[in-house]
Amino acid sequence: MQQKKGAPEYQENQQLVAEVPGVEPMTGAQASNLKSLAEEVQEPGAYQQGLSKREASRRIEALMEKQRLDDLPPHTD
């Protein structure tokens, strides 16, 4: 399966945050925001339970950018 250029990549087998010392889990607000954005841009693999705050923020930013780009009018020559 090919991915679109610039599409965020999500690892299937990430280690759970609870198993990594010193890493903070994503907040409830991040989880809710990430799940909503993933559904809106049709990237269900973007949302996973057990992500770190940093990884959740990274994914949220990537999905927001994808959403912004999808809202732009198509390029015409």
C-alpha cells in the first residue's frame, strides 16, 4: 500500500507510554482532539491510545495541516 507524499506515518506497534519511564501520557483533551481530527481527515490510524504528550501533539499538528490543505481550492493551471 502506497502512502500519499507528505502524509503522516503512524507506527502500528508503538510501546505504551506507561512502559517508558519519564514520558508523560497524552491528556484527555489531546486524546479527544486527536480522535476528532483523525475522523475528520479520514486517518483512523492517527489515533491510538497510550501515546505520549509529545507524540499526540505531533500528530495533532500534522492532522491540522492536512485538514488545512484539504480545505484549499484545487490548483489549476
